[in-house]
Amino acid sequence: MSGRTFIKENVMKSSIRDKMEGTGHKAKGIVKESVGKLSDNPRMEAEGTVEKIAGKVQHKIGEAKKVLGK
């Protein structure tokens, strides 16, 4: 296996990892946000919103890495 192939495989794994972690954070944020709304806890609701947005950003970074090959 050449060095170039090895690097490309690591990049693909990195992009997939970012997408998966982003999806996980997004889901966790949605749950926190919902629990915060139901329990009338604005702090938890805000934390959930922030985590959901961070998850979306991380997912998009993973997509960009895949397209750019980085």
C-alpha cells in the first residue's frame, strides 16, 4: 500500500467520523432541547439548541472533508 493510499483512507475515515459525531451531537441536542421545553428549563433548552447547531456544523465539516478529499 502506498503512502498516498494510506493518507486518503485516513481522510475518508475522518470525514465519516465527523459526520457520525455531528449526527450524534445533533440528536443529543434535540433531546436536551425537548426535555428543556417540557420541564420548563430554559438553560437545558439553550444547551440543547447549542449542541444541535454544533452537531449540524460538525456534520457539514465532514461532508466538506469528503468533497475536498482532506
